[in-house]
Amino acid sequence: MKVTVDEEKCCGAGQCVLLAPDVFDQREDDGIVVLLDAAPSEELHATVREAAAVCPAAAIDVDESA
Amino acid sequence: MSVPSGVVVVGASAAGLATAEALRRKGYRGEVSVVGAEPHLPYDRPPLSKQVLSGAWAPERARLRTEEALAGLRAEFVLGDPAVALDAAARTVRTASGRVLGGDAVVVATGLRARRLPGQDGLSGVHVLRTLDDALALRAELRESVRLVVAGEGVLGAEIAATARGLGAEVTMAGPQPAPLAAQLGPMVADLLAGLHAERGVALRLGTGVTGLTGQDGRVTGVRLGTGEVLPADVVVVAIGAEPATGWLAGSGLRVADGVVCDSRCRAAEGVYAVGDVARWEHATLGSLRLENRTNAVEQALAVADNILGAERHYSPVPYFWTDQFDARIHVYGLPSAAAEVSVVEGDPAGRRFVALYREDGRVTGVLGWNMPKQARLRRQELVEALTPAL
Ligand SMILES: Cc1cc2nc3c(=O)[nH]c(=O)nc-3n(C[C@H](O)[C@H](O)[C@H](O)COP(=O)(O)OP(=O)(O)OC[C@H]3O[C@@H](n4cnc5c(N)ncnc54)[C@H](O)[C@@H]3O)c2cc1C
Ligand code: SF4
């Protein structure tokens, strides 16, 4: 699994961090997403998919084939 | 309940799409059809008053998924063909073109319809903003120095005023509240918003309701206020709220009362669910609730998908929305209100970077961050504690 984030779309909601704090964080100053782990391990996949779905800015992309 | 052999989702936007996707993620292999009134592939609404209206984004950027991702869903999209009737007992949906779709589960995700002013439909130059087509039509009229009156001082009106001002329009915002979003966010934050808009050159004509429009030769010329005064306008946006799109449910057997009435599991009837802006359901601590925000559309969809697949999940989220106006990015958790006591717990309102807590009867009811997203999210936990049902 390969995760990418679109900083320009991100509205700083932090919904991704609430779900998957091992994979996502937010910048201190403007709250924009920080990708901590672009290739999360297997046991995190389900939560990362959910985080991508819940992101209200549709800023997280999950490539399952990678 | 057994796993349904087919699911019909009505409404092809954030909530409807998220329901279909969640069903697939959870391994559902039956048929899924998604019926949408608009001809467009699912797109996102929040950018419509922001990046799409400003022109910063081409409309395609607001698409929720690529065509490839949609194809991977193995769902049938019936677009540009609104549902016109539901038989809740038989769980069949009829569309305008006469198609009848049946499923063991039906999901109502039809969102809202913008409210209009009397006489609006006969006049050109008057807009609402709910759909992509609305956004493009409005954008086409927003030029430098055009006189725009925004009727409505809620979150949508305030965002449109800010974006249009950024495009150089002469903007006036009118509405009955004393300051933008006053009822929703209380006087402290609303006054800061009023200050921000005024400083950026938006003329505020607040405190009197808008009663109608004036026009000449089929084109709008102004907005009439409760005082009788007329604000001259070349273009008008009516942003006076929206109503659940439930007209097509007449005779369906579902209960509709400002939304499709559901139980705590978002179930409106046996095998029928509602999700997103259109759904009114029982929240464990907040009672009967209907939320109009982007995060709820997806979170509720996850709960509905679980329940379609046989879970008995009660849906009791922490409400959340954000809004962008000029350089202010405001994040709101919970349900703040004008009645709550507000205290700044981090940052400084004068510096336009702070977190405020809302309390009613000593309990935290809301957290608001103004250009402090991460810090506001960290405070959300106090709300979670207050919203968790006492055992
Ligand atoms: C301009 C704008 C800006 C916004 N900004 C923000 C923001 O900054 N932050 C935030 O949290 N929220 C924001 N929102 C709210 C957010 O977009 C909504 O909460 C979200 O779109 C709700 O999703 P939904 O799928 O429930 O409803 P909708 O997005 O309204 O989708 C309903 C869909 O159903 C279709 N439909 C209606 N009737 C029928 C029928 N009979 N048959 C078939 N299809 C039908 C409609 O055409 C529509 O495509 C904004 C909304 C708008 C309009
Ligand atoms: S959930 Fe989406 S919008 Fe929010 S911080 Fe994460 S990536 Fe950004």
C-alpha cells in the first residue's frame, strides 16, 4: 500500500490523525497533514483506508497496487 | 438481519458514495446501484464556495474520485436521472426516466435543496449555491467591481462574500443576525468575523432580514430589506439556508420532519436508511439531530454500511465542520451556541489565532479553533468526555 496526501486540498481537519496517529500528523502552525509513513504495514491498512474515506477534503490517496 | 443481495443508494454525492465504498471495503459483494439527480460524477461541495468559486481550481479538481476508482467500486451509477418515488415496504425506487430499482436495502442520501426568496426564479442575476452548476453560473458573473449582494449571513453566505471580495467584487452581506454566524458561534467569534469581513471591504448590512428582490426587465436590480430599504445589486446570491431534499419521498411511508426521521442506527424503516445532510437521527447524548457537514456525511455512511451488513451500531459522533473565510480557517467541534459561555484557552483572539471552549451548565459543548487546527483537535478530547453517555 502506498499513501499520498495532497497538502493543497487538506483543510487541516485532523480526522486522519484521530484514526491513524502512526501514519498521519499535522503541522503545528497551520494544521496541514504530515505523512509519517507512506508505506504503512499490513495491520494498519484497514485504518488507513478508513482515514482516507473520512478525510473531509478527499486529500488522502491510497494506492492498493503498490 | 441477513446480508442483503442488493443495495440501492439514492444520492450520488459525499454520503451516497461513501456508503457504497464502505460496503465494498467491508467485503460486501452484492449489487450496488447509486442513483443521482445530477449528470456529474460525484464531486465535493466545500470547494464550491472556496477554490472553485475563486477559480483557483478547475471544476475537475473537486471530483471526489477518479473514473478508475469509481469503476473499481463495481457499482452501477445511474446519473442525471433523479429518483421520484420510494416504496419503503417493497424497497423499490422509481426514477424520472421510469426505471425501477429494487434492493433489500435502500439508502436515502439526497442531501439538501437551497431555499429561495419569493420571486427569485423569474429574475436573472440571482443565484443559489449548492451544486457545481450553481458555482460555475455564479462565478461567470463575478467580475471586478460588480455589485454583489449576499442575502444570508450564515456560514455559506460568509464564505461566498469572502471569496467574491477576493475576486474584486463590491460585496454587501445582508441578514437578520447582528454578525456573521452569530446564532451558531456566539457573539465573541461572530464579532471577530464581522471585523474581518469589514476590514477586507465587505459592507455589512446586518440586523434586518431580507424580504425580497427588485428587478427590471427580468434582471435583478436589488435586494429589499425588512426596513423597506433596497440595496442595489448587479448580482445576488441567496444563501438563506437549505431544506432536506425529501419531496420525492411523499407517499413512501417514511416519516419526514426536517429530514428523514431515523432511529439511533440511522434506520428509517426496515431495510431503509438515511445518511448525510438529509438524515435526522437519535444521537445518544445530543438527542434528535441533523448535521449539515462534510465529515458527518462520511462518518454516518460508515455506520450505515455497518448496519446494512447486520451490525447494530448506534451512531453518536462528535460533530465537526470547518470554514474558510479570507485567511481565517475555523474548525469547530461539538455544537457551540450563542447561549454558551466562551473562554479562550490558547492563543489570542487579537492575533487571530486561538482556541476557544464553549460551556453550558458547566459542561463543554464546543471547541473552536481559529487558525489553530492542531491545537483545536487536541482539545476535542474534552468534548468526547462530555458527549460520552453516562453508563
Ligand atoms: C457551497 C458549499 C460549501 C460547503 N462547505 C463546507 C465546509 O467548508 N465544511 C463542511 O464541513 N461542510 C461544508 N459544506 C457541507 C457539505 O458539503 C455537505 O454536508 C455534504 O455535501 C453532504 O453530503 P450529502 O451527500 O449528504 O448531500 P449532498 O452533497 O447535498 O448530495 C446529495 C445528492 O443527492 C442528489 N439528489 C437530490 N435529490 C435526488 C433525487 N431525488 N434522486 C437522486 N439524487 C438526488 C443531489 O443532486 C446531490 O448530488 C458545504 C456545502 C456547500 C453547498
Ligand atoms: S483528514 Fe484530510 S483534511 Fe484533515 S488533516 Fe487529514 S488529510 Fe488533511
